[in-house]
Amino acid sequence: MGDWALAENQVDIWQIQISGHGGVERRRQLLSPDEVQRADAFQFEKHRRRYIAGRAAMRQILGIYTEIAPKELVFSYGEKGKPELAGELKRPEIKFNLSNSQDIAVLALTQNLTVGIDIEWINPEFATDEIARRFFAEGEVRRLQALPVTERSDAFFACWTRKEAYIKALGEGLSVPLDSFEVAFGPGVPAALLQVRVNPSEIERWSMYDIAVTQGFRSALMVEGKGHRLRHMQWEEAEPEFRNQDGVILNGKEASDSRL
């Protein structure tokens, strides 16, 4: 698979445009019957198109890494719905997680490392003290309220995406209360898991990273272990493309490549 192989401790992060304009039926043909059923259950057409575009892109990207036709990929799901490759397709052990907000999705892939990723549109109308008090830990609420009002929306979604990335990595969904653990956030504050009330040793198990995405959005990644190498890519359906950010070039494709 050449440059598409996942090395030890490597995380590939793809940003995907899922506006869904054009090609809907072609993308729909890549989906499994249960995915089609879920797509048809959406009330609004824009949500249906985004779901189809996101799942189709996920299948195409996974097809690159597994060398299996996107349509032939089969998924199994955990109790809370987190997908993974099923059966014999689990070799090599590729783990992944997909998140979307508005017209943008992000997909993280690793080999043998549990991963969670989240992306959110920064919506000031949602980033209220009331929402923070309802979902955040007490220490997080205090840190948020101590910030200037002009900085709170971005800080709110930095906190939110970091917390969601952890929950998505766990694969436990809503069964893990957002106020049962704390993350670091604030202007210039690196992403980190600070405290897990029921299991303090979790801090040593995971690493958390901010992911650079389209302006107006926030994204965060949680992955097992330490010292990961992150590769940042932009998915173009006609041809997968490495997007240049720091000058690393792989076989004529340009990528952002960082070791943390």
C-alpha cells in the first residue's frame, strides 16, 4: 500500500467535504442496506445528503488502506454503535472514527490503537453558561467563566470537542456523563485529559490533540498511547490528495506530517 500504510503510532486524519451536492445516487450505491435505511430515515434532505457523502467517503478511504472495494467493506458495531471493520477485514487491525458537523467531516485512522475524533461548528448561540453548567465539570465551568466574553465561544467548543473525542474513543456514547471527567482548554492551552473521576489511571492511557480544520470549526482527537505521528489529509473524491501544511512530500502528494 506504499504511502497509505499505517505505521506504528501513526494517526491519519482526513478532512472531508460532505455538502453532498451532486453524485448522491452514485455515493448511495457504495452503502450497505442498513446504511441506506439510516439515510432514508433522515427528515431533511440536507442531512440525508451529508450522511451519504460522509459514509461513502469513509468507505472509499478505508478501501485505500485495506485494498478492498468500498462497497465490499463490512462493519460491526459496539453496544453504543461505534463501528469497526468486521470479520477477516480486521487484518491488519485498522481502527477508525468519523465525526461530522455541518458540511465538514473528519476521519481518523490508526493501526491497533483505539481512537476517537470530534468536530463541531463554533455556534455562539449554543456556547452558553447554561449549557456549560449542564454538561461540563465544575472546574471546566469555572475556567470558562473566567475568560473574557469574546473568547468564550471558541473555548467552549475546544472543551466540548475534547470531551466528545474522549467519549467517542471509549465507544460508550451517552453512558459516560460529560461532567465525570475534565479536559484542559483555554487560549493557548494544549489539549489534555486532566481528570477522570472513576478511573484516574485513564490519564496515562491516552493522548489528546487539537486538529486544525476549516475556519469556524473546532476538532479534537483522542488516541491510545504517547508520541504519535499525525498525518493530515484532505479528501478529494476524484483523487485522494495530501494537503501541504509543512512541506512534507510523499510520492508527489503533499501532506502535513507532525510527530507529537
